[in-house]
Amino acid sequence: MKYFKEREFSCQGGCGKGYEDMDEDFLFKLDRARGIAGVPFKLNSAFRCWKHNKEVGGSENSSHPEGCAVDIACTNSYKRFKIITALLEVGFNRIGIDDKFLHCDDDPAKPKELIWVY
């Protein structure tokens, strides 16, 4: 990966899982999106084991434990526009928008072409 370090994908619950548990195609697309956006992607959350997902209030069908989701810190409209545009360009079509972060996932078990607001 050109724009990320493996440790950025580590489960914050301390289980030792992370980068190796992420979906390879997801990582490739995320790295491409970062290059296109031209702005840093600070990951608030990437891989989560099921235990940590529950601890942080993640949904029971979260894509984070499946290794195909990240939350990207984002607090201004300019950066939000650049990141969302890049995510869509590389083929992500499941994006959640919050005041403080953007969620993107590529979960094949979930409906496609969905953008939501938290």
C-alpha cells in the first residue's frame, strides 16, 4: 500500500487482528481513492473484532469485523467532498456521512448503491 501503514488497520480492542484480516480488494480500492482524493485519510476505525465492535456500539451486522469497512476522520466540507468523490470514482458505493467521519464499506452481503447520514 502506498498511502497507509499496516498498523492503521489494527483492531483498537487489543485482540491483535487487523491488516491481515482486511479484504485485499477493499484495501486496494481504498489506497487508490486516497491517491485520487489528494488529501490524507486518517482512519478512526478499520478492522474490529466482534468483541470490540460490540464495545464501541457497532451494529450487529457491522462490516468492520468482516474486514471491508473503515471510518475516515473528516470534519470539513472541502475534505468531505474530495474523499467522497474519490471513493465513488474507485467503485465504493456504500458511504455513511457523519459530522466527524465518513464510513465506507464494500460488503458484498449488503445492499449496493447506498449513501446515508448518521
